[in-house]
Amino acid sequence: MKLLHVDSSILGAYSTSRLLTAETVAAWKAAHPDTTVEYLDLAVDAPGHFTADALAIKTGPQAEPTEAQQRENALSEKLVSQFLAADVVVIGAPLYNFSIPTQLKAWIDRLGQVGRTFKYTETGPVGLAGGKTVIVASSRGGIYSTSDWGQGAEHQESYLKVVFGFFGITDVRIVRAEGVAMGDEPKAAALTSARSDILVATAEAANQKDVAQVA
């Protein structure tokens, strides 16, 4: 089994989402010791933002792709192939200004490819990357999950659920630590809650994978 571990926080050792992804991967490997892990640190090695050169080859045949188009296409192919090869994807996604880090968005933009992660049909789009488990380690300085305003204001977890669902992935699980900037006690409570989420998410997803392999 292959697991892709993706971090995107710019805070390094001070990052809550990085702490949670590391603990999630460790819990998964405890349940599946034969899992191989690939690591992608988007804060260190971020793909360039999506440009016309990155899109050009995807929109139709190019008689003579430019050097820039070939370079951008090679990067997109590398990232989408890595993503598609993974059975499990663990993603660290802190909330920045009500959304996800731009580095994480740039990575997702490279994954959204017609014929690779989705296709269009007469009845609408169909995802092509189903069968995976995505576990999102979500960290938030404030609390957004308990009010209508907060749920409407965040475009982090909601966006990730939509985009991975668009890719055909129905098993998207959230490990959440929120309120981590509200003082020591709220942060400790948030980490305790997130660690409980990790145990549930990894156990349920691992059992689901085991059942699917037997079937």
C-alpha cells in the first residue's frame, strides 16, 4: 500500500498541521506496517502557480510546445502521477485567511487534469481518482465549526471536500484542531480532540481498505 504525505504549512516545527499529519501517518503505519510513504513538503518545494504554459498542452494538441510548456507539463505529470499512485493521501491544511495555503492550491491545480483525475460526459463531470482515502489534518487559529458564520466563512475543509469529491474520492476524512491560537488550554483541548479524530479516521479507513482488498 502506498501513502502520500503532504504538508503545506509555512510554520515548520511550530506547525500544528505538520504535527497532526506526522501522527496520522504514524497511526496508519502502525495499522499497516507494509505501507510505503512518499513525502511532499509544499512549503519547501512548491509547484509554480498555474499559468498559461501549464495549461497549454492540456487544452489541445500543440504542434510545437515551447520549452516552458514542456517543463510545466512535466511537473504537472509528475505530481498527478504521484497522487494517482497513492492509496492513501494525508494532507496538512492550515487555515490561512479563510482558505488553504497558496502552495497547497498550486498543487491541487496541477492535479485537476481532464482524463487523469476527472472527465466530462453528457451527464456532467465524472471523477477518475476514486478508491483512495484522503485524510486532511485541518488546523485553525479560531473556532469555525460551531457557528453558521464560521461554517460559511471557512473555505478550507469545505473546498477540499468539494475538489477531492470532484476527483471521484468519496472517502475524505477530517482530523481537526481549531482554536489553537486562543490560549494554552484551548490549544491542548484542540490537540486532544484531533488525536481522537486520528485514531478513528485511521482505524475506520484501514478497516475499509482491508475489506476492499479481501473483496
